Amino acid sequence: MSEPKRCAMDTRDLVTLLADLAEQIEILIGKKGTISVFRYAGKQMGKRLGAGQVGDADLARSIVANFFQEKEFMDGVNLSGNTAELHGCRIGLVLKDRGVQAGSHALCNFGFGLIDGVTEAVTGKKIITLHVASEYHAAGVTCHETW
């Protein structure tokens, strides 16, 4: 009988490492450059996630929601029309601990780029995802996005 896989890093550890990396990149190329690099990386990953799947915005949204939940970046994702509501955002919690408002950080822009890339790959339509608001509460962080 084989033992279950063990990972040296949980999702929070991974997000913390990525936030540290973003801070170091920001020292080198500035905040706008870092945001651009992370958004680009997210978009490229999104295009890979959506590659070979042709459909409508609902299919694109389900791919995005599944990715965020499978990787445990979010507890839940509600996607409706041109909006997203992200519940229990681990990225937002790590940023809150660092005194950074969710929605403006390079890691958030990675997620925005991912949404953009999946949507473009699946539907052929280009979008630009933007942060609307974040709500901090006892259960975590809920972020609202639009495109």
C-alpha cells in the first residue's frame, strides 16, 4: 500500500512565495512592470488551460472556476455575466496579512490575466478583467471582478 502524496507547501505557502517573488521583481522593474509581467503570465497560462476547447463564455467561466478551486486559491467562485465573485480568496488573505489591498497586487493581476486568457482561447473574444471591490470578513475575503 502506497502512502498518500505529501506536499512540502500548502496553497498559502505557495501564495506567500509568489508574493515574495512579486516584491523582488517590483524592486527591479517597478510596480507597473511587475503587474504587467504577472498579468501576461496569467494570460499565457489561461490560453493553455483553454486550448483546444471551443465554446461560449459559460465554458470559459467553468474552466476558470475549476482551476481556482482545484488549486485551492478560492473556496468558491461565482461567475455570472461579466462579473466574478471570488469567495475565500487565499491570495487576498496573504495580501491582507502584508497590509496590501487585494485587487491591486501583481498576484491579483495574474488571476485577471488567467481569466482573460481562458476566455480568449475558448471564445475567441478578448476581454480585460478589472478589480471592482474586496470585502474582508470573518470567513475571509470576497473579491468582485468585471470584464
